[in-house]
Amino acid sequence: MLRQWTSWHDTDQFGWAQPKLFDVVGGQGRTKLDGFERFHDYQVAVSFPGADFDKGAEGHRADLTDHTGAVIASSGTEMAEALRQWLVQGWLEGDESLGLTHAFVCSLNLKYCEGSVKAQNFRHYSSSQHAPATAILNENWAMYLRESFLEARVVVFIINEDWLDSIPCNQEFEALLTRKRRFRPEVRDAIIFFDITDDKFNKRWGAKLPQLKEGMAYQASKYFDTYEITYNHQCTAEQKQDAKGRFEDIVQRYCTKHTLPSDLGEP
């Protein structure tokens, strides 16, 4: 049965014109990418704190590095993009187009969604030393994200102090559980809590953090198989390799790899 979209508004809350529904949604009821129909569901969706890592007394000691010592992330956004790149390089055999159709990371996928705009030449709030940044903005970003939550077999929450302090991030977790309870309670999908919290600088949450994560895992376990992966400054190179491998293994265990129809252009 095809999905049905109701209560679509042609203007936003400020009266600005919105894309038409048929520009956003394809014939199968899935949102489009770069104007093309998506022929299968997203398999992975990622919730992450977008902010730069706050270095110093609170937050992170430094940028996150991989097992070789190379920097892979200086923000939650970059960590989410790194996770998707792991899947592209391994599970999806280097195919970037399959990365877009299989894994929803809003900083990447929204570039190909109707109604997105690019904001350039502003600084990240956490450091005046950063070069001017670029962001992809979309009035309907929450709709795209929550659609991916409904479709995905694996939902990843990248956890650090910024995620824990973020009301929208916490609401994403609560919304996922609510929708799962209402729409697909019988299917055991997976949640991965991907913890990048820097133990050395965990000042805001301290001893409360393990208790908080335990509570989140308990709530999620009512509807999902739950996994926790730690990837932080305290991990050794071997532990980081193991974490990467475990992440990829979980995704492949739950998700289906699809191929694009030969007549479909690349996003």
C-alpha cells in the first residue's frame, strides 16, 4: 500500500512559498532525491549534534582521530559523515550514490532535497578561529529526518555533551520511540548509541552519564535491539578499529543492500 501524505501546506509559517507536494514526494510515497524517485527505503538514519567540538574545560580534548591518528571529525556533523563514509567504503563498495540512498545524514542528503538552500560565510559558534562555514538549510528538515527514522532498519545516535544538552536531539530520540510504538512495534530494528563523549572532559554530566545512557537504552530496548559503541579519545587504535568493524557488522546484519535501476541518473 502506497503512503499517503496529508495536510501539506504550500506556504511555511511566515508565508513563504513551499515546494509542491509532487516535487517532494515520488509515486511510491517516498521523498525524492535530486528530483528522482527513491526506489527503496533508507536503511540507516543518523541523529547527531551539529556543533563543533567544544575544546577545553568542557566538551572534547581535541578533534577525533581514527586508528591511524588521522583527524576524522571536529564536529558532530563530520562524525556523522564519517560513519556514512565507512559504510560507503565497506558495505557499499565505494559507491557514493548508494551512500545517499541507503544512509540518511541530513547535512549530506538535504543537498538533494527540494526546498534546500545553502548558507555560506558564517562562523561556527564555538570558535572564532574557524574559517567561514557552509550549511544546507531546509524548512522541512525534521520531516525528512523523521521519514528516515520510519524507514531505517538501523538508527544511530551520536552521543556527546552537545547531543545531551540539545532539546531537538532529545526530541528526535523520543519521536523515534513514539513512532515505532505506533507504526512498527512488531519489527525488531536496531538502535546504535555511538558514544564519542570525551571521558576526560565530561564535566557537565559526570557520574550521571552512565545512568542516563542506561535509561535511554532501557527505553529503546522495548522496541529495538540496542547496541552501544564507544569511540573517543580514550580508545586505543585497536579499540577504534574494533568499534568501526562492529558498527559495520551491525548495519549489515539488519540492512538490505539495494542497487539502483540502470536507467536512474546519479543524485
